[in-house]
Amino acid sequence: MPEATDRRRSGEAASASSDEEARNLFLTLPNLITVARLCAVPATIWLILQHRLDIAFALFVGAGISDAVDGWLARVRHARSMLGAVLDPIADKALLVSVYVTLAAIGMLPDWLAILVVFRDLVIVGGVLVLWVLGQPPAIRPIFVSKLNTTLQIGLAALALFLTGFGLQANWLLQAAIWAVAATTVASGASYVWATLRLPWPGAHP
């Protein structure tokens, strides 16, 4: 019986150690910053709906700065984790898509642009899920046009919040940014679809 007792204690110790590692994995500073950015999404939506776009602009910029900070901390503190790798893009996309949809809802951005941005993300996520189901996990490598599109989307959201929030007029700049985002959104979405179609699908014959 002493051997059984020792094995039970060893198992309990291993379980406690595993739980502690899981807590430590979540409670890293980069992960906590990412969670805070995710929590900023409903606050930003509420501020926009209340037409406090000046405060929403400050919160949006703060979220962008936090994105850079948590990435830097993860590198210098060697605190990269699978959880952080999943949470970070979710927080970024949740904030960006929510801002576009809400700005379109109050008439600050065109409805068709918000629909285009959301549709492009749905197509990409749907494609990834289909590949997973087919047993062909995709190697996701952001291409140049996708990085450019993300940069322009962030810039347009910040510009719309800034101009409207502080009562400034630069309609020509806003329109130029809108069409630049639309063009790169279509281009990046088409690039991902084309890359997916060129993959060697299971059961396909050369």
C-alpha cells in the first residue's frame, strides 16, 4: 500500500504542477495586456455609439500601442505562448472589425466598406477551417498586400475617429483612405483564395 500511496501523491503533485504551469502561462504580462485590449472592444463600441469619438480615438490608439508593447515584451521576456499566439490576432481583429461596423452604423464610414472588410475576414477564416477539416492545416504566412491592408485599415479607422471626434474636415483624405482600404481588402482576399486553390488537395490527381 505504501507504493500506491506514493503513486497517488506523485500524481497529485504532477497535477498541481500542471495547473500551476497553466496559470503561469495565462498570467504572463503580454497575455494580460492582450486580454485588456480585448476588453477594450465593448468600451470602444459604446463610446462610438455615444458619439464620444474623441475618447474612442484615444482608446483605439492606446490599444494599438498595447499591441506593439505586448509583442515586444513577449520577445524580450521570452514569454511567447500558444495562448498568446491565438489571443493576439483575435483581439486585434475583434477591435478592428467592431470599429468598422460601428462607424458604418453611425454613418462615419460607408456600409459597403464595413461589409467588404467583414466578408474578407470571414472568407479567410472559413478557408482555414475547411483546410483543418480536410486534414490539411494551412501554413499561414501574411503576404505583403495583407500587411498593407491591415495597416491601411488601422489608419482609416484612426483617421475617421480623429477627424469626426475633433470636428476636423479632410474629406478628400478620408475618401482616398476609404478607396485604398477597399482596393487592398479585395486584393488581399483574392490573394489568399488563389493561394488556397493552388494547394495540393487530398485525392487530387496531377
